[in-house]
Amino acid sequence: MAPEHPGPSEPYDLAAHAHSFGAAADAYARARPGYPDDAVDFLVGRARRVLDLGAGTGKFTASLAARGLDVVAVEPSTRMLAQLRSTLDVEAHEGTAEATGLPDASVDAVVVAQAWHWVDPALAVPEVARVLRPGGTLGLVWNVRDESVPWVARLWEVAQQGSEHEMRASVDTVGAPFGAPEHFRTRFEHATDRAGVLDLVASRSYVIVLPEAHRAQVLAGVARVLDEEFPDGGEVRVPYVTHCSRFTLS
Ligand SMILES: C[S@@+](CC[C@H](N)C(=O)[O-])C[C@H]1O[C@@H](n2cnc3c(N)ncnc32)[C@H](O)[C@@H]1O
């Protein structure tokens, strides 16, 4: 599994990437999009108490809180968690998908947004099953930039990140005691600007862990593409496809 996203010739270190986000928590909170309402509907259904697992700075948590749901956020990075706590008044704990720290059968739904590819499924699947009530659901979601749009493909090529299909392949690691997945896909555009797109690239794990000179080079390349594609500046609308999978505890 090669998450979010090693360059073609880079040695890959899962732990370094998974633990990298705290270093760019500000850029992450500023730049990353939230999740469309129809995706949240699909992932949460009629659940009342929901665990947002790998909650990061709270991008998905915010949608749950806005619905008045009983939310608990769990996240391993103290810096991401600090960002979440600075903007959201929800129950939030340090923990991982492999060890959430929650009681048995205590939530109706678990959602893992943009993070299942970081977890060890051999430990995380039984842990999620343990904290879910009977008939509860595990929802996985990824916002994937739409590279069928030429400027998006060009920009991410310069950013030296390939397509994100490996992330979504991690859906296949969920098995018993969960049933077969149901899938849902939707599209949206994230309205931002030049600085927002640069933050978007800077908040990717692959870019965070680069040596400083290499990171500056990547960001300068992205800036050049933005100057050429959007010479008048102003708003940039980044197209995304949101991929959701929902598994029910059998
Ligand atoms: C791309 S961010 C997604 C954050 C948030 N869910 C969102 O949608 O913006 C991935 C998150 O997974 C967290 N993470 C990494 N390894 C994890 C693990 N084993 N269990 C739970 N979360 C993990 C990272 O700290 C990071 O906050």
C-alpha cells in the first residue's frame, strides 16, 4: 500500500508519512476541503453517536457537529488534535485506529476520512468492530482530486504525486466481521486561491517529509503552473471526486 504519495524513486516509510501531518497542521487546516453533504448522509445514515477516527484537524468532524450528532474524535497527532480543539467543541481524544481507547459497543457509526490507508487493518478492523454497536457501520471516504481536468493533472505531475487509486484500494482490507461494502460517489469543487493551492500541496505527507531544498523546488514548480494557468489570479476552483464505502457489522 503506498499512501499519499511517494515520488517515483523515493524510498517509502509508512510510519514517517503517517506521523508527518502534525508538522503541517496549519496548512492542512487552511487548505484541505471539507466533505459534501450527500457523502456525509451516506456515511452516517441514522447514527446518533459517531466516532471520527483519524480526525486530523476536524474537517469531517465539523460536518458531524453541524448536524448536532453526538461526536467523538480520535486522532494520533497532538498538533492535529490541537487544531481540531481550537475550532470545535466536541469530545476528542488522542488514539489510533488500532487502539481507540473507547468502550465496547459505544458508537453507532465510525467514519475514517482520508486516513484508512494509514492504518494496520489486521488491528484496526477488530478494534472498529469492538467499539461499534450491533448493526453499526464503518464508513471510509476519500476526496480525490479530479485529474481528468487538464490543469489539475499538470499541477499534480509537477508536484510529483501520482494518482490516488492506491488509497482507495485499501478499502479491500476490510473484511469479517463486516459485510460487503456499499459504495457512493459524488463530485464537488473546492473554491480557493493561489495560496490555497500551494497550501494544499504543502499539506501532503509526501511533500511534508521532503528535505527543505526539494520541498522548495516542488512548491516553486507548482507556483509556476498556477501563474501560467491562472495569470489573472483570483479564485481557483479545484475539482474533486468523493469516494465513499460503507460496511455494516454483521
Ligand atoms: C490525510 S489526514 C485526514 C484527516 C481528517 N480525517 C480529514 O479528513 O481531514 C490523515 C490523518 O490520519 C492520521 N493517522 C495516521 N495514522 C493513523 C492511525 N494509525 N490511526 C488513526 N489515524 C491515523 C494522521 O495523523 C492524520 O491526521
